[in-house]
Amino acid sequence: KLSHAVRTRSQARQMLEHDVRIPISLLDARALLGDPGLITRGVSAEQARAFLRGAHAGVEFVRRLLGGAEARQERAAQTPYLLGPDVKHGAGGLRDVHTLRWAARVRFDIDLLADTHDMAHWSACSSEALAQALEHLTRTRHYLHAASSRKQDRLRFGEQEHVAALHKQSVESFMRDHYR
């Protein structure tokens, strides 16, 4: 399922204030084809980041993100090791990786995947580990979508063997890597 919106520049600026998903999406926006400038003609990623930082240097935004993460975990009532983990919304899933990156981007204006910043307690090794986790989770989610011919985020027991084969791993090795 693909959704999109077409808005004028003034409508894009208005939407920025009404739906927090709009400025968050601009933090990660990238052009797959064509002119990258087309994405940000209405509202730039920097304008979105400034809006999310607000008057409190991003502290309130980070609190909202963390509250959302806690609520997501409670709704799922998850333990760390499920037979059929949710690749996107589960504990340690894609949404947690995104939350971490968005928080750092808004609060400190850094990309945790780049090793060019001097943030205390965050090293090139941490950036590499995060990049590997993002790659694994994204690839797994894409394989799930392809295997089921629809949006599928739950790595059910029956699909683990197929997805592990696409990762060129045994099921046991794949699931161990997934939980790591």
C-alpha cells in the first residue's frame, strides 16, 4: 500500500504544526530518483528540525518519543524473546532504531550513523553496530514483505526459515543475530 500527499508550500507549512509525523518524516526524507531539492521545497529538513526542537532544545520532543516507545512496548506486552517478534514495532525493532536517530538528530543535530561527531560515549564502533542493526532489520522486513506479498512485520515461526535462507543463514543463527 502506497500513500502520498500533494500540498502547496503554504499547506506543507501548516501541516508541519498539525501532525508531528510530517516534521519527523522530513528528518529522514531522501530522493530515490530525480532532484533531491523537490522534497524540501515546501518545508526543509532544517525547518522541521527547528520546529521539533521548539523552545526547549528538543527535550520535550525526546520525552514524547520515549513515551511513545514505552507505550508501544506496553501495548505489545513483549518479552525480549518472542517466537514471532515484530521487526518494526517490537523491542529493539526498526522503530526503536528510528527513535534513537530522531532524538539525536533533533536534540543534538547529529546523525548517529555518521562517525564524524564528538558525542560523549558514542563511538565509531557504536555507529557501526547501529548501522548493522538497521541493515539487518530493514532487510528482514523487506524479505517478509516479499515472502508474503504484502506488508508484514511479524516474523512468524513459519516464515523464519524462508527469511533465514534469504539471509543465507541457518534459522538458529539468523534468530540469534536478530535478537542480538
